[in-house]
Amino acid sequence: MSLTRRRFTQILASTLFLHHLPSFAQSVKFWASLTLPEAQNITRIVSAGAPADLLLLAVAPEKMVGFSSFDFARQALIP
């Protein structure tokens, strides 16, 4: 793939745009213009579904409280 003028301009524009994204993430604002405090120390995490279970198991298994997709009715079937 050769580097054309259009492709170079696209790469330059996306680099300049993506460079400023972390500065936008410094403070989270609600729709009611309330500023949320930043998390200091996350010790326990509860997932919201099966995909989140897998993601949290891969990223921070020691902080998980439990599985949201665990079927307690079938708990007796587990050896």
C-alpha cells in the first residue's frame, strides 16, 4: 500500500485527534453536569453479565466478588 497524500492527511488528522482523547477522560461529567470523583482504589468488582465475567477474569480475577452469569440452580451438577 503506497502512501498517498490523502492517506497521509488521514493519518495525521487521526493522530492529532487521538492525541487529545486522554485529556477528555480526566473528568467524567453526568448529563446533569455533575462531576464524578475519580476512583482511588478499586478493591472489589461485580460484573454485569457473561461477557463482563470473561473480561474481568482475564484482567483482574483477584478483585471479582462473584459471577453474574453463574446458574445457582445447576450448582448441584458441578462435581
